[in-house]
Amino acid sequence: MAVEFCSVCNKKHKATSWRTYAESGRLIHICDKYFKPVSVEHVPQSTKTDREKYAKSLLQPWREGTPSAEFIEAYPKQAAKMFTLKEKLKAKEVWKDSPNHKNWRKSK
Ligand SMILES: [Zn+2]
């Protein structure tokens, strides 16, 4: 959780993630209430295919502070070293809505 001055809410507040834009020569911060996850529409097809092909190796252990159940399933040994028991119990399938990761079980 970072505290930034939010240009949309027009005040300092906490948010899980922030976007920074340069507008008229100054930087503006926008909290996660006001942006959607990055669209994959602009990703070239080859990159997209690669990402799907290697989705498993691209799995990240965390998403916004929540441990990834997919990561734990894919890499149980690494996960055993990385996460505490408490963290494992909190783990969720955080990547199931991600176009890059949703088919990771079928990938490398
Ligand atoms: Zn805000």
C-alpha cells in the first residue's frame, strides 16, 4: 500500500497500485479505482502466443499482496521456501482472470 497524491480523488490516500502518467510536463498519479488492468489488445500476436506458451514459467508468486495458489501448485519446492504456512493458507488463484496465465496448466 503506497500513499500518493491522487490526481483523480484530488487528495493523498492509500491504494494497492498506482499508475503514473505524464501530462503537460507534470506527473500525475491515478489510484487503482480509476484504471483497469492493462489491456492485452495491443500486444503483438507473437508475444501473446509466447506468453500463453510459457505461462507457467511466467507465473508470479504474488499478486497485490496475495500469494498465488497457481505458483504453489506449479513450483511446490520453491513455494515451500518462499511462503510461510499462514501465507499458503491465504493463497488464491490470483491469476485465473489473467489472459497471460489462465491456461498455465497447459503450458511449459
Ligand atoms: Zn484516488
